[in-house]
Amino acid sequence: MSGRLKILILLIVVISAVRFSIAAWDWLEGKAPTPKAVRAYFEPKERAYLEISPEARIRLLEKIKTVKIGDTTEEVYEKMGKPPAQLPPSTQPIAKEAGMPASMVVASQIIAYYIKQQKADQFSEDIDEHIYIFLDEDDTVKHIYVLRQDEAKPVHYPDPLHLRESKN
């Protein structure tokens, strides 16, 4: 054999060996994932800012059933326990239709029990869960709002009278 033919055969063998090692490397990289890697893939990438345990969530949702409209703040604390944080009182002007001076305001307070909140500075009705107890100016329960993700949200249909008027 001539020297050129030997070099050509040697070059083909080296190229084949390199391609085979690259294919073997790719095959080893594509091996089946471990169970730990699979669990990590399906877990949420971002942890919730605040989330209580499932047992505490169930207890809280059972206790709220005992709170009634007209209960005092002390009765709410007896039934539900004191929340970890309390929202500051808010004030809003009284409507002019009420016949009151525009400078008068109604103060109200909200007792908040947070179950789950995804982000500290944002509220998402699709992810977050909480219980808000609205108090009136006499510190009695005026309204109870429970946001749960395991219950269907009420459907808001357009007002049929409004639709008839807009067609005409």
C-alpha cells in the first residue's frame, strides 16, 4: 500500500471513532431520569409567599362557619383565634346621596385570615386563598368573604335588561 492510502484509511478510522464517541456521549446524556429528577420537574418552580398546612386550612374553614353577621370582634377572636396580622382600618367618604356632608367618612376594619398567598405584594384571585371579615363602625361583623380554590367561583352573567337595551 502506498503512503497516501494508509493516511486516508487512518483519517477515516479517526473520524469514525470521533463520531462514535459523540454518539455514545449523546446516548448516555439521554438516559432515563431518576425519580428525584421527575419529582423536581413537576413541583412548582416558585414557592408560595405564604401557605398554611392543609390541616390548619381545614380547621380555619370549619371555624368560619360559626361566625355570624353581627358578631363582635371579641366573639370572632373567640371562635377563630387572633389572626397573625391585621389590616389597618380604611376610611371612605359617605355617598352624597345619603344626604350627609361630603366631609364625613365611614370607618371600617377588616380581619384577615390568609390561607395561601403566592406573592407578597400581589393578589391573584386564581391562586390565593383567604378569609376576610368586614366589620362596621360598631366593630361588629358586617360581611364575610371566603376565597377558596377548591370551590367553583360564581358565574357572572350579563344583565338581560342591559342586553335588550343595547340591541335596540
